[in-house]
Amino acid sequence: MSNLSLFNEKSDEVSQLRELINFHNYRYYALDDPEVPDAEYDRLMRRLREIEVENPDLITPDSPTQRVGSKPLSEFTTIVHELPMLSLDNAFSDEDLFAFNQRIQDRLKSTADVEYVCEVKLDGLAISLLYQDGVLVRGATRGDGTNGEDITQNVRTINSIPLRLMGSGFPAVLEVRGEIYMPKAGFNALNEKARAAGEKLFVNPRNAAAGSLRQLDSRITANRPLEMCAYSVGYVEAGNLPAAHHDILQSLKHWGFLTNRETQLVSNIEEAMKFYRGIGDRRDKLAYDIDGVVIKVNSIELQQELGFVSRAPRWAVAYKFPAQEETTELLDVEFQVGRTGAVTPVARLQPVFVGGVTVSNATLHNRDEIQRLGIKIGDTVIVRRAGDVIPQIVQIVESKRPANARDIIFPERCPVCASSVETIEGEAVARCSGGLICAAQRKEAIKHFASRKAMNVEGLGDKLVEQLVDQNLVKSLADIYTLDLQTLANLDRMGEKSAENILEALNKSKHTTLSKFIYALGIREVGESTARNLANHFGSFEALASASEEMLLAVKDVGPVCVHFLTDFFSRDENKQAVEALKANGIEWSNIELKSIADLPLASSTYVLTGSLTRFSREEASATLIALGAKVSGSVSSKTTALFAGSEAGSKLQKAESLGVPVLDEQALIDLSSQHSIEI
Ligand code: IVH
């Protein structure tokens, strides 16, 4: 075969590969409905790359391999938009929205319902993409609406932007407009990475998207999880578009763009209002941030008739949601002590309406966070409250710092009990060392103890616990069972009847279960399900309290950190006394009948472990065997069932071989545990 025909053959294969890859790319990014597994897609890409490496002449800028970013630019060049990129008028209430509809009807001299397209208002950056004969030739920012920046290199790296349009029927010159944004999941992952690397965090997905697009080095942009959603068409030459906005969106979708799936065609303004409410209710569950909805007249003819006023169209409006970020002032910082002694700085703020509620406190998490924000008392701060998440300070406005701003001083002594505050190396949290001497920790311990999923003392709420501790009526968990009617009845907002009810609830709570009791003790890392696993595994409190680290590790879902807190808890005399005192005050439960060891799958067998294992530690391996009923011995004898030998096994291996004891490898141990569904 001649060189030329070989080249043509390759060229055909390249075209076919590109078409296939573009199609799968579209299914994946635009439709969110992939047709082939990732591995198949990767194979096609690999093959295309391979041919392109061997035949560089075949590389074109619209090849799907060309999304990885290229040489850094020294600056962005300015472009002039063929048609200015306008902004939108805002509506903040139903009245504003009705007024918008009324203005349209007045201008059209009609009282007939107007058909609208309702879209989400994505919180990202406006983008203009220019296609010539279906090939992406330019990507530009909005800039001031007239002049934008050429960011072609960067937009090419975004997978949901087609480098070449699909299908047919598109105009020879087509400008597509839309929003580039970073979905919440990608934003969180990016910030997690930055946090782990000790780098500066992005304040919100919008800033992260902006920062990612502003890179002169498009290889950085290529690694950022950006998406682009098309929402309209700008400049068009040589071609026709549908006569309704909703149909234009359909065309854009067919040509390979991601269009938003929430978009809805409605027949009047009342339905548009319903759309606003429906999206508002689901706002926090969407995969991306939105700051409102955009309502657009569907008919392009009517849009043209309505025209523009100053910088915004008369045929569209942005109905905004309450802002999730606002600025306010940091008035002071107080330090709260939690159940585990964690000392948390809490920002006291000038009250501000944000995310639909008035916020006057925000958590500052820990010392590292204070340092990261570089925050001082008196600073103007940006507060964010999204959904049900507790309000956060995301940034300070440094230019507004007053001359008398004060440093935030982390206390060396607990603000409640004056015990020393300690920080463990490598941990961000500082803790009060006072334990149950500390009234704050005691309050939280009692609240937890009495809570529904723990001892379930009905009526013993937070306010009551706080009074009991503040008045020194309760110094330990057990003390709550020594309260009498008179003491309770004398408390604030209590009477004889409610005191009686509490006493009854206290009595009722004495009959509990082992797992609830374990959970109620508030041992760190021991949540409800861990407590249940511990109870089922050990059957009795005594067995749990005297278990070795190895035995604890054998419990389902219990890891080394949890084991550390368990052994620490049971080694302390004050805790032993607290449990005894509770039992003395009548707390009781039934022990759980355990499966006898003889019923376990490896009962009456003895194993020995040697050498180094790669998948897990020696302790974990041993815990697994014990959990299955086996004995684990330190030396090989003729009674040994088998030896598990890792790498660099020495004398034990020799001894096993000489005694004819079976020798198994690490994989055999993994198989054994998965066969009996034990997770190592
Ligand atoms: S239409 C002339 N639709 O909101 C109409 N804009 O102030 C131009 N935006 O910067 C915009 N989602 O980037 C439109 N579905 C949507 C949108 C949307 C977000 C942004 C747009 C612009 C701003 C409008």
C-alpha cells in the first residue's frame, strides 16, 4: 500500500473516532446519560491519541484530544462583541414580577396571556462562544458588555463545550451564549484538595469558576471541574433559527450543548411564579448554585417588538432569591465549650438578613480558620448561609478594616472552668482539659445522656439541664436520678405537675438496653450504630469494659481511632465510678446472648501470623481471625491449623514447613474474611 493511501486510511479512522468520541462526550456531559462505560470511551481516546502522535499532520484544533490546555499566554487579548452582551432587570417580589408582565402587556397593547420560558439563573460567568461552519473559533468573557477578553484556550478545555457542533442546520456563523459555572460537588472537592495542601480556599463556586477561567495557563483550567450551560444565541450569519426561544434551546441541545433540564415553557405569569417557588424549594438540592430564575418571553417576534431599555431587554427579568451571602460586621468572638471539651470560637455579628433568615452568630470553627481568614474583631465580613448549613464567614473585606480592629486571642484557659486548654499535635481543635469538672462539658454530657436516642428522659430539655448544672444541683450523670420533686418544682418555668412528669420519665429511663447505655455515655467516636455493634459483639458491659485493643478492633466498623477513645474511656477511674453510680441509682439493662464461640466458623482452630502483610496491619489480621472464632498464637506447633506468612517471613515459616503445617498467604486471609463477610 502506498504511503498516501495509508495516510487516507488513518485519516478516515481519525474522523470516525472523533465523531464517536464527540457523540459519547455529548451523551455524558450534555445529556448526563452515557451510552458506553468509561473504559470504552478511554479506549477510543487512547486510539485517537496514538494515531495523532504517529501522524501529527492529522491533528486539528477541534480534535477531542485538544482539550488538555496549551502553552500559557502572557495576557488575554480584548475582543469586541458583535452584539453587546446585556444584563437583566431584577425582580425581588411577586409584585415586581406582575409589574413586569403588566409592562409587557401594555407595550403590546394586549391583555392576552404571554407565553414565557422559565430558566434557572446560574451563578457563574457569562460566556460568548463563536462557531464558524460549526467549529469553535472564539470564546470570550462578557467584560463590560461591549469589550470582552479572549479566553478561547480556556473554554476549549471544558468538556460540555462542543469544539465542533453536532448534527446539521446550524447557521454558518453562530454565537452561543451561556453560563460557565462550577457544580457544588466539584467545588467542594477542589477546596478539600486546597485545604489538604494548605492552600487558599475559594470562597464560593462562582469565585472558583471565575478564578479558573482567568488563568493564563489553560492547563490549570483543564483540571478544574467547570461546566457550561447554553441559554441563548447572539450573533448569527447565514442561517435561520426557530421563531421561539424554547425551540432555539432545543436546537442548541441538538447541536451538542448542555442546556438546563429545569427549563420550562409556561403559558402565563402565574405559572412562571409557580416555577420560581418550586425551584426555590429545591434550590439547595440542585447540583449547582443559582441566585434566581430568569423569565423570558418565548416568542422571538414579541421579543423584537419589545426591544431594549438602556442595557437590559424588556422581554426578560431575573427574579432573584434571597441572597446567600451578605456583608456585616464582626462585633466580638466568644468561645464555646462542647461535650468533648472542644473550644469553638463563635462570631457575634451585627444581625444581617441572609439566606432567608436573620443571622447574628457564625462558627469560626477553630484556630486555623481564624488564621486562614486573617480576621480581627471590628472587621467587615462576608457571611454565607446556604440551605440548612450553619452560617459561615467566608471572607473578610480587608479594605474596610477600622483602625481599632482587635486581634482574636484564643484562650489558654477554659472560659467556663478555667482548666487549661490543650491542643494535640496535628489536631486543629483545642480542648478544655477539665472533663466533667467543666460545667460546659457536664451540661452537654447530660443533654446527650438524656436525649431521645440515648436514655430518652422525656422533658429533661436543654434549658432544664442548664439550670440544674448552673445551680450545682447535678454534678454527675448519676445525680439526675437523685433529684426530688421539690428541687425540680422550684426551678424556673417548672411546677409540681411538670416536676412529677420528669421524675416519672427518669424512672422510666432506668430500664434501658445495653447499646443505648453505651451510646448515652458519650464516648468520642461512639455513635448510635457503633454502640449497637459493640453491644452485640460483647453482650455485656463488663466484657466491653475489659476488652483489649485487639478485641475492640475486631468489632464491625470500629477502627483504631475509636479503639483509642474506648480504651481511654474505660481506663479512667472517674468513668468507672460514674458507671457504678448509675447502676447504683437503678439503671439496668439485659445482657445480649452471644453466639457461642463454638458456633463461629473458625472455632477450635489456631493460627499463627508471620512476616509483613501489605493490605492490613498484623493487629487487624489477628482481630479478623479472632472475630471468626479462631485462636491466634505467637508460635508454631504441631497443633497449629495453618500459618499465614507475609513477605520476609523467617523462622516461623521454616518451623511450619518442617512440621508439615499448611502455609497460607495474605490473599487466603482476605478470601477467608470476605467469605465470612468480615471487613478488614
Ligand atoms: S439571559 C439579555 N439566562 O445572569 C439576556 N442569563 O444579568 C441575557 N445568567 O450575566 C442573559 N443564568 O450570565 C440569562 N438562564 C439565564 C441565565 C443568565 C445566568 C446570568 C448571565 C448574566 C446575568 C444577567
